[in-house]
Amino acid sequence: MIALLQRVSEARVDIAGETVGHIGAGLLVLVCAEPEDTEAVGQKLLSKILKLRIFADEAGKMNRSVQDVGGGLLIVSQFTLAADTSGGNRPGFTGAAPPALGEALYDRFVALARAQHPQVATGRFGADMQVYLVNDGPVTIPMRMH
């Protein structure tokens, strides 16, 4: 699975002018399943995300996790993270899981997150979403788990 984490002061997802997911301070997690991914890979990625120390402690050092600071998670599916830009000018997306598998893995990832973290909001798989965020830092961390 591929994820792009953005530490945010706030973030939201709108679909057709309606806000479907919103958090205050926390992490915007853009996530993409790959064809070989499993639920176990999603759990491994989630565990890493929840423990990643990218929030400031009292001394201003990145030494706290989203769980330590009580931050929210806004989880948004984004198959374009698997873009292949090696040839030509149009990216290819064959590195992303097929839609049915991608949706099943995304849904399971969200369910695992809700079971392990108190504040989880989401976008909607496959929807045309507008994502708004205030990147705090900015801190943006790419991750890939196999």
C-alpha cells in the first residue's frame, strides 16, 4: 500500500458541495492499494501511521504521534499515488489495485483505523472529491508498505 501523510491543522473532503469528512489537527492520509496488497499490509501501514512521531513535543521536536496528541485521521482513497510517469506525458495507473480490490482494502483499512483510533473521518471511494487542508509545517511524508 502507498500512503501520503500530511500533518494538518485542519482538513476536509467535499463531494458535490457537501462536506463528507472533516478533522481538526491531525493527519490527512491519502491511501492507494496495490494489486498484491492484503489486509495484513493495511494493518502494518496503519500501525506505522499511528505511531509515527511527526508532531511536536514541548521542546518543539517531532517526537509525538497522532495518538499521543489526540489528533484526527482523515483517510482518503487516492489511486493516483500509484502513477507511473516513466514513459510519455500521460501517467499510467496499472500499479493501483483493480477497483473492487482497492475498495475492499480501503474499506478494511478504514474499519481497522476506526477500531484503533477514536477520531477517523473519510472521503468516499471512487467519488470526485475536493480535499481542503491546511498543511502544518508543512510536513508531508510518503510511505509504502508491502
